[in-house]
Amino acid sequence: MKRIGLLSDTHAYWDDRYVKYFSECDEIWHAGDFGSMEIADRLSEIALLRGVYGNIDGHDIRMRFSEKYRFKCEEVEVLMKHIGGYPGRYDASIRASLFARPPKLFISGHSHILKVQYDKTLDCLHINPGAAGLYGFHKVRTLVRFTIDGAEIKDLEVIELGEKK
């Protein structure tokens, strides 16, 4: 069983509550737009960090993280990409990969819109954790936590960090 902390679009903004909410997680997944290597390094101090780079990330982040990341957590195949779209409107850059070999869990960021949606066509859960940083049009900053227990994804929580100031 693994407890996962998920965030995206930090845009170089650190919030000490990341430690509070992710300290009991086994892994932290960042769905891109870290904004700085400092964010990645600080998250790595809390738990094992997995992630993908986003469209604003520089060379240093792109050297450490890939554009797409497919991996297994417990018995769940996961695919992560910053710009991914959502069920019914997947981005052209990931659509072929999704349909050729559907994962059980697809993680994306970029839109700054929190969305958890099941795709019946692919038998796949899609999660976009919204945006944890200050930059962008979103009004409320969000994180997501959940558990992967064998082949089961459960105990999903949305954490609101409050309105942007």
C-alpha cells in the first residue's frame, strides 16, 4: 500500500503546508510546471518524488524529469504528462499513447483546473490536481492525496490551500 501526494503547477512557489500534507505520504508526484529546481529538491526531502516537466520548466528540470512518465505503483499502471487534456478531450500529444496502451491512472496538470474523472472508454481514472502555486487564473490552490493498495485507487482527498493572495 502506498500513500500518494499529488500536485502540479507550483510555478516556483513553496508553501510549508506541502510538508504538512505530504509528510505521511510514501511518494509525491508532481505533474509539471515546477518552476524551479528548489521546489523539486524540497519535495524530495519529504518523500520519493516522481514527476514530469511542464511547459514553463527550464533545462535543469528537463534534465531531471521527462515529458511523459509511465510507471507502475503497486499494481496500477500510471501515465503522467503535464499537458494531457482530459477524458473526451485528450491532448493530441498524448492521445495515441493513451489509446494504444491505456493506463489505469492518467495524471496531468497545466489547466490549473482540479478534475477527477473516470474515462469509461479507456477504463482509466484521470486526475488533474489543479494548481498549488500562485501564478495563473485559478482562484483556489489545491493538492490531492490518495492511496494505491494493490490494484485499487482509494481514499482520494482534495486539499484546498485557500484562495490566492
